[in-house]
Amino acid sequence: MDVAREKEQLLSIKVMRLTKPSFVSNIPILSESKDLPGNGGKLSDFYPSLGVAPNLTGFTMGELLTLPQNFGSIYLGETFSCFVSVHNDSIHNTQDIHVKTDLQTSSQRLTLSGGTTPPSPSLAPGACIDQVIHHEVKELGTHILVCAVSYTTPSGENLSFRKFYKFQVLKPLDVKTKFYNAEYSLRMRATGGYQSDEVYLEAQIQNITQSPMCMEKVALEPAADYTVEELNSTQAEDKKHLIFGGFTYLNPMDTRQYLYCLKAKTPAGAERPFLIKGVSSIGKLDIVWKTTLGEKGRLQTSQLQRMAPGYGDLKLSIAQIPDSVPLEKPFQLTCRVTSCCERTMDLKLVLNNVTGLVWLGISGKQLGKLGPNASMDIKLQLIPTVPGLQSISGMRLVDLYLKRTYEHDDIAQVFVYSDDEGAP
């Protein structure tokens, strides 16, 4: 960004953005075999300074570097770098030169340099005061770089002037998130453990810049109440392999999906994780990328909010259940009842038979008292009478204090097979 020289001033200022060169592709049109480059020779024979690999015939004049011709694009999370030069255009010495640069955004004004720096004692004719400024851009929209210069003339007069440079900060990534609440963990079932209230976060990240970028890091930093497990890689031969393969770059407008599993932490001295209610903070995504020439950018999302599912006063979940059972043979399941209210409940269990499954046990059994946020496990038995995929229903929990009945249907499914068919 060149600035016209002020005629009434002894000093002038120039500002240039510092950015790396870019690739330019030139595709030659060949009409004869002797055209350059052709099959008859190597490009390095004609341009040795290009450092072309040996034995590379038919190499096009492409993918060469070119210097920036304009200000270019600046994206959120990247580092803005510029070169500021104050030049003495006069034939006189100037004293007490002070150069200050500020960055004005829509919400704040930041001092980038010169805020506490003492002024330079003098500047000879034709001499310069140069400085390089680096600033990580953390806000979208219009930015104004304000460069202010003050100095003293040989006659003792104090002069000053300012220059303004406006540029736009664009959005590099489009990040979309989705939450999935898992009522029952299949991985916990495989190990014979109890249910865990897991939350799955799907993050869709799209490159909306005009050039490819290399995704160096995409991580979820969980909130204090959660632990996180990333599900974007596979383990093989003691090594982790990304499910995306060996390519870590995103072309313009390409989208990549990342998946994370979050679990509520277990408080000290407790046996099970605490129940999270209402709106809670899950954590934030930390994204680091590099451009084609290695310039790094970084973004952190705000705290991701999740609305925990509402269960009313009681939450009924399955702790253990078999995947498949034989026809007309009893099987056992374990249910967990969790209080989601702030009062003590006195519970009674009522079992109602439905088509395909028959309960074994006593209906109307007293379960006892259940305190606030406490849990109890109930072991039950059923006999399947119809083959196929059967839904477990007909459980009723009655609070004897308030005479309130809580109905629970379709709490789980089990596959029933006959002995002739065998287990699937």
C-alpha cells in the first residue's frame, strides 16, 4: 500500500503488507514438437536457475511463485503482518520522531506499536525508521490501520500527520455442530458395564477460502464436567490412522466431518456420573490450519451449548440386556431408575404384560425410597412368546407419596429366535 508524499511534511510514511508469494499456473499451448517445453528436452536445459528435477521431460511452465500484486485476503485467525517505513524526504535533520500504529475495529482500538516506545532522537536526510508489525486477527469485519507520525523540525516546530489503511477480515471456515444423545452405549454393553449418558458431537468444517488449506489440528477441548474421546482415527499395529486417509488438506468449498464422544465426569466419592440438567457447556473446538506456503491460522469457537434431554421426575434406562434370546426361555435385564427431582420418592413397581413378552415376578412390589438425584437398579425377568424383534413395555412406577404413576413403554428391544433357527 503506497502513500502519496505529503508536500507540507518533511517526513513521509509507507506501509506494505508482508505476505508470502502465491502459485501461478501457466499452461502452454504446444503446436510443434520443438516448442518449449516439448518432448525433445528438459526445462532445466533452458532455465537452469529454476532448479527443475533431472530427467523431467515435458514439464510445463506452471506452479511457479509470483509476488503479491495487491493487498490480498485476510482471514480470521491468521496473522496480519505489515512493514511500516518513515522516510526523511527533506534535506534537514528532524528530531524526536515518534511513530505509533493502532488497529481500529468495530468494537475496539488496539495499539500495535509505539505506545510506550520512546521517540527516536533524530533522523538524517534520506534515512528511514522501519518496523515490522505482527497481529493475530481475532475479529471479523472492517479493520482500519492508523499510522501516526510526530516530529520536531530544525526550527523547533512540532508537526504530525496520520494515514489510514482500511481492509476487510473474512471468515475462513464455516463450522456447523450437531449433538446426539445416546441413551445406551453399545460399547458399554459389550463390556458388561452400565449405561453411560454419552453425548456425541458432530462438527462439519468447510473451507470457504479461495485456496486449499492443510488441517493441522481439529480438537475438542471439553468443559470441566465432561471428558472427551475423539472418534476420527483407527488403531492398527500400535499406530493411529486418520479415517480421512493420508490427505489432510481441504480444497476450497470442501467439507470434512469430525466426531467426538463426551461423557459426564464422576464426582469424587461417587460411583456414577452426575446427572446434567438443562443447558450445559460442552466445550469448544480448537482448529489449526496452514495455507499452501505454511502460513498458520487458528480459530477457537465459543463455548458450545447443549440442552440436556428432559426426563421429568424419573429417568428409566437399561443397564444390561442381551441382544438376542431363545423363544419361551426366560431372560434377565437390569433397569436403572434415577430421580431427577429434588424430593424423596417412595416407589412401587407395577408390571403389565404385552403381546410377545410375559413378565416373571410380582407386580406391585415395593421398591422403597429414592432420594433426590439418587439411583437404584432393578433386576427383572421376562419370557418371550413370539419370535422376532420384540419391544419391552408395560413398566409402571408409582410414587406412593403423591399417588402419581409414571408409565414406561418401549424402553428396549430384544430379538427372539426359535431353537430351530439358532442364535443370529
